Amino acid sequence: MPQSLFITGASGYIGGTVFTELIKNHGDKYAITALVRSSHQAELIKAAGATPLIGSHEHPELLEKVAKEFDVIVHIGNSADHLESAKAILKGLSERSETQPQAVYIHTSGTGVISDEAKGQFASEFIFDDTDPQSIDDLPRTQPHREVDIYIRDQAKTLAGKAKVAIIIPPLIYGIGTGPEKVISVQIPSLILFALKKRFVPIVGEGKNIWNNVHVRDLARGYAILLDHLLSSNEGPWNGYWFAETGEHIWKSVYDTLAKTLYEKKLVDSNEPRCPSTDGNDAKAIKGVDSETYDAWGGNSRSKAARLEQLGWKKEEADDVLASIPHEIDEIVSRQSSGRRVF
């Protein structure tokens, strides 16, 4: 009998691609219910062969009920910084009956949690490894996503016999998604949108900093592998951190590739990137003065997905992050020209 699986974010980029991976390649294992906000999204979920549940990650009572009843919870939609939704899920898990099988809860964070304040000026040599969880536990609460991660870690340890909990931590995600609605990422597409508007490609500092990356379809397979592992393992309630990278890039290479490609397409006026600010606050100039999100381009964020690799996960998609850039440009230009939303 298929196990009941509840997923948030199925109409989004990551969640949609994970949803498609589970439906297409693991549909015999799971009876999937997806959280959606609208009747339009509900129809897309039905058409894909799953059950929609209209609501929001901002409805704690709904999430508590789901966590009490479902075998698997995969939280992807707006998960990294939304403490209340994580609290609701964990509360529901804590109220499960002793006669129910152990649930599995995969929470999605991000490698912004390990980013520094390099502002593009230097590369860090330190690489976080998920077989060394203490290095992650030592991160200050002020790091992006960290407050939510700490709460989940601490509460998970109280769920013995009721749930197995893991935090997956993806880096920069690239590639065209396969979900029912949104198919574009954020970090590199934000640079593309800035360039199309301003007619030049921005660079943060000197672009010397390093990030890891993963193709969205490889990431989706990583979720499926982690899910299989958690369901079959005899480990305790807290199953720790799981990085999900398959490569890395120096940001200067991304800016240069963007500038060259956009210039060849006559979409910018120069084949070289340039700093968008005069005060050294390049990331803020890209995001906009009202944005409070962290610098997603200027820091170092280096990780090693040792634990997923030990389960046999590896890169399968041919494109690396630079080879994917022309496809993402074409998708964004196509969406803009037809009046469709990019994000």
C-alpha cells in the first residue's frame, strides 16, 4: 500500500520539480497530496495525478493536522525562514499516536546558512562537510535560515518513536524545472532580470567568492534518495543535515558568461560585467534598497554533500551551471515577451 506523502511548494520551482520526480518515478510508493493556494494550482496538481489541498504554509492548524496523519512530510515551499510552519509541523508530529508508524519529515533549508560576508572580494578555502555536523551546529543563530534550523534540530530530538527528521541544505540551484507551474530559479535569474532592465550585467565586488551548485533535477533525485533512506533506516528522530551539491563555481565565471551570452543576443550593451553601485553595496543594488534578504551573490558558501553521495546520489544532468545559462536566458525572455510571470 502506498505511503501517504504531503508536500509543500509543488507549484514552485524546487517543490514542483521534486513533485514531478516523485509522481513520475516513485508514484507506486506514495499517495501524494500537495499544498496549493488556488483552484488553478489545484487543477494542475490533479492533472499530474495527485491530490491537491488548498491552503497555505501560513495555516498552522492545517499543517498540524497533516503532520498527525501523513506518513511523510516534505516541506519546501517558503520553508527556509518560516519558523511558524516548521513549528506547526513539529507540533503535529509530537501529537502522533504511539500506534502510528514513524513519520518522516524533510525540511528544506539552504546554504545561505553557511555564507560569509566576502562581498566578492575573496575566496574561502573552508568547505563545510555534512559528516561533520558540529561545524554546522557551531554556526551563529544570526546566519540566514539558522533560527529555523536550530528549532527543528532541537525539537526533532524529542520525537523518538514518532518521527525521523532531516534538514536538506541545497546550494545555488540552476536549470529549467519540471514542475506544473514555476520552472525558473532565483539567484542567477535575478541577475538576468537586472541585466535586461539595466542593459548591463552586474558583478558583486570582484566576483572572487565561491558557491556550490546543483541542477534542479539532480536535486529532486536527491530528495527521493534521502526519502528512501529515512523510511528504511533505524536511526533516531534527529537525522541531521544533508548538503545537496554536485559542483561549484567562482562567481566571476557566472558574471562573465552572463555578460558574453547576453551581449551576443544583443540584450545588453557590454560583454563585460560591472559593479552596479558606487558605494560597494553591489548586492543591495541588485536586490533593491527595500530588500532585507541576505547577499545571495557576494559571499562564500562551500559545502560537501558527503552523506547523499554515500547513498549513491550523483550528478546525472549534462549541463553544468554555466552551460545552463543560455537556456535560462531564453526561458526568461520568452516569458517576458509573452507576458508570463518569471518567478
